[in-house]
Amino acid sequence: MTSRRAFLAASATSVVVSAVGVPAAAASPGCPGVPVRPQRPGVDLRALLRQVDERRIEATVRRLAAFGTRHTLSAQDDPVRGIGAARDWLFAQFQQVAAASGGRMTVELQSYVQPPADRIPVPTKITNVVATLRGSTDPGRVYVVSGHYDSRRTDVMDFTGDAPGADDDASGVAVSLELARVFATRQPAATIVFAAVAGEEQGLYGARYLAQQFKAAGTDVQAMFTDDIVGSSRADDGTRDPTTIRLFAEGVPTAETPAEANLRRSIGGENDSPPRQLARFVKSVAENDATGMTVRVIYRRDRYLRGGDHIGFLEQGYPAARFTEPAEDFAHQHQDVRVENGVQYGDLPEFCDFPFIARVARVNGAALWSLATAPGTPKGVKIRTAALTNDSELLWNATPGAAGYEVLWRETTAPDWTRALDVGPALTAKIDLSKDNVFFAVRAVGPGGLRSPAAFPVPVS
């Protein structure tokens, strides 16, 4: 068997690998590649995560709850109560953290008027607060983290009564704001957007508008996370799970076309959508001693018959997923503040677990830093199908910032990638494994060893 070095010397763009007789350093006998292992946090990431401040997160949640209501239909010109007051406070907070970025982070109020629609009885101005940290070397590649700052009561159309919205979703907004502060002094290669959006409770309006604006501008959004209801580790039965966060990731794409559906029915891939690859990536970089958390990936777009702001991005074809606490307590969601039969109802700050929110922020921070400092997800990944053979040939486009690539594979019944083969800077690889029997993918590797999410191939003749 010719060595990998000889292969690369023979061709700078192609690699051929046999399943038998590969170098002992590369694989166990008879199986190419090495086992896929989680990515360990480096010194820079550990330093970043240590700066996440639980006290600041708590202060943000309490301040947002103190606006009384943040209902999308509430007052926009009252300086102390309503969604307008919350919007202005958030804008000032994001501007304050942006001041430490040396001009690399900019903050804007992104507004539009929503015509009457479901849960919007009159024309209503909806405003997102958006902070953008421009990437240092690959600014056209974008990652988004968001929480929604609007709130609601039991009656979703009641915009006058108190709706503190501490867990749903001041907690997610606090994650976005705190990460903006921590990242502001750093220089990731790619661009990161930290957002607080409105209109979620009325129908995901703000996030949908944000996603539509990205799409209209041709923005290469490679991942979006919404943190929605990430404020408590306590379930409705009183049990606690303070070290688990759920990550919802869809399989069949929301934006799938009929042609794509027909192809998927032929080749599989229901478990290999971009959001599923993103979720696998998050688990690999964010489950470690630096976060203290387990990422429980849920193979659904969202909870049963419910939805969140990532859906607006999925509708535009962007990879997106939702972080949510391990088990919800419905007495403290979408409830009027009241005491009934000795039970306190309402989404109040005293029911939040602030150390837990800080750990969730670290999970988000680990994912965003790892994404924005590694090369982007490879594009144009294909697998040849012109001839009936028992080997598999993959090819892909060059990825900016990549020093090399890895071909991944797993059994079709395995939930995650199990083997990885380093193919160096080659842009094709032929492997003596049948594409009929396993799933393949390709990921990019940076000069420092940081890896991108995987990309699932499509057939090409």
C-alpha cells in the first residue's frame, strides 16, 4: 500500500485509500482512519469561557423583568414600562459592550412595520437589536446567536398586564448580551451576530425578518442558535438537572424542495441535515470540563407542536437549532403572575437558576468560538455515482482557511460519526468502502487543528 505522503506527492488534489493495509499509525488493521473524538478546548477558549459572568447575567434578567411587560403590542414610547423601554435599554447595553471592540462591533436597531396578521391586530413596529462583530479574516462567513426580548401573559393578546418573562426569554437575551461582551475584545476569523429579537410570542416575526434580511443580502449564515427558555434547571415536579441543556435539531429540512425530497428518499440523509451536523459539532466542542455541561441533542425541530426563532432561519435554508432547558416548569411560562392554591405562578426572576444560565452561555460560547475560529463548513461536497462500484469517491470545493480535510463515515444506524481519515489538502478522496453501506461526510481542518462541522455529500455522475 502506497503511503499517504506518496499519494499527496503524486497528486495535490486527490487521495486514494484502501480499507486494507493502511498505515498502522492511521487506523486499526483493516479499517481506514481513526476514531472520531471530541475536540478539546484550547487555551483561548478556556480563557473566554472563564469570563462569562453569572452576576451580569442575573442583572440582565432582573432588569428586563422590571420593565413590567415586554409584550410586542405594549408601549414603545414609555421610558420605564413596555417593549420600547426594554428595546432602548438593550440598545444601550450592546453599545456599551461594543465600545471595547475597537470599532469591530457595530450595533443597530433593525425595524420594520408588521401589517395586521395573526396575533398582530394593527400595524406594529417590530425592532430587533443587533450587534455584529466583524470577522478578522473571513468576515463573509456569519454565525448568529439570539434570544427574544418580548414577553407574554396567559392571554397572548393581553399587552397591558404584567408579563415579566424572566425565563421566557430574558434568559436567552442575557446569554446573547453576555457573549457579546466577552467576544467584543476578541478577533474571531468569521463574523458573529449577537441579537435580541422581538415578536417571537406573536409569531416569530422579528427573527423571520432578520433571517429574510440576511437572505436578501446573500449572507453566508453557516449557523444560527436561538436560546429560548434557558433559565432554569428545575422541572415541574421539583427535580433538577443543572448540567444538561437540550439542543433541538431538525432532520428533514424545513426548506426542502420536492426534488430534494425525492433524492433524500433514494439515498437517505434524514439524519444528516445541516442542523443535525451542527448539533453533532456543538456536542463535540461544548461537552467538556470548561462548560460543565452535557448537550442533549433532540432529533426534532422543536418541542411538540411548538416553535422558536430558529424556524425563521430554517425557512431560509440556514442551519439553525434551539437551546432549551432540560425540563420545563409550565407554572412559570406564559402565566399571569398570581398565587393560586398556595402556588406562585408567573415567569419571575426568583424561579431562574443563574449559575445554570451561565453554563448555558459557556456552551454557546464554546460553539461560537469553535465555529468562528475554524474554517467554514465545506461546500460542494459530492459523491460520484457514474459507475456501479464498491468503492466511494468524494470531491469538494476548497474552503478558505483550511489546511486540510477529513473524510468521515459511520454505519447507517450510528447516531454520530465514528471514523475520520486525514486526506491533507486533497480535494478528492477514493475510499474502499461502499457508499451503499455507510454514510460519508467531509469536514475542513484549520492550521491549528480546529475542525468545521461536517458536510453530507450529494450524488454526482
